[in-house]
Amino acid sequence: MPSRMMKTKTARKVRQARKGKARKRAQQNKGTTPVFPIHIKK
């Protein structure tokens, strides 16, 4: 059985890894560069 300290360390590590996952996923889906027109036909 793991000690209480190791449980805490593991939980902390998991929490840290989980942080920002939603933001990272959103950026990955929509891309990080802003959308702007390259070729404008006049």
C-alpha cells in the first residue's frame, strides 16, 4: 500500500498534467494562427 505522501505526490502530478488540457485541445482544433484573408479579389 502506498504511503500518504506518495498518494499526495501522485495526485498532485495528475492534477498538474490535467491542467490546461481543454485549452490545448481547443487551440489544436481551431489552430493557433488567426484567420485572415491572403488573397483578396477586388
